[in-house]
Amino acid sequence: QVQLVESGGGLVQPGGSLRLSCVASGNIPRNYDMGWYRQAPGKERELVATIRLGLTTYAESVKDRFTISRDNAKNTVRLQMNSLKPEDTAVYYCNTRWPYSNYTLDYWGQGTQVTVSS
């Protein structure tokens, strides 16, 4: 069983920055995905960014503004968010995806609220 605990959300003005952190209990193999998703009110949960073996993927809407990083020794993944926009307002969830022979299993954190507003 993997537990993920996020921190770092809050209220920020447009154009500001926040950094989210997620600490995992236990070891997350470095070849397993870790990432961030978000869900705005009335919308489906969407991928923000993932990282595995140093390779990163980003949603088009956050490219060049957000940076995902990972510290395998500390089982931590971070999301640096710059130039925040009101449309970035959402609950942000940390995720790790574990592959098995016939399926994958997603673990989720409890979520942290990010609100971008003046």
C-alpha cells in the first residue's frame, strides 16, 4: 500500500508562483510513473505532468510554466508552478502508477487546493 501526502497549495494572485510537494510512503521504483493531476469544479480530472526515469510529459496548457521534478532518494515529487492563471485553479492530486502483468494500479493523494485569483 502506497500513501501520498501533498502540500504547498494555497491562494495566489495571477502571475504568481507556487510549489507543490508530494511525499510517498515507502520506496517508489524510479521506473514507475509519478505525477500530478488536477480537477476543477465541474470538470474531469486531467493530467498536468508526469515523470519517469527523468523523462517528463506536460499538458499543453502548462508547458513552459510548470516544471515537475523528482527526488528518488526521498520518494518525493514536486511541481513548480509559475505564471499562474485563474484557469489553473483546481484541486491538485499527486499520483503514482504501478504496473502489473495485466493491469496498472493508481495511487492518489488526498489533494491540495490551488486558487489563482486577484
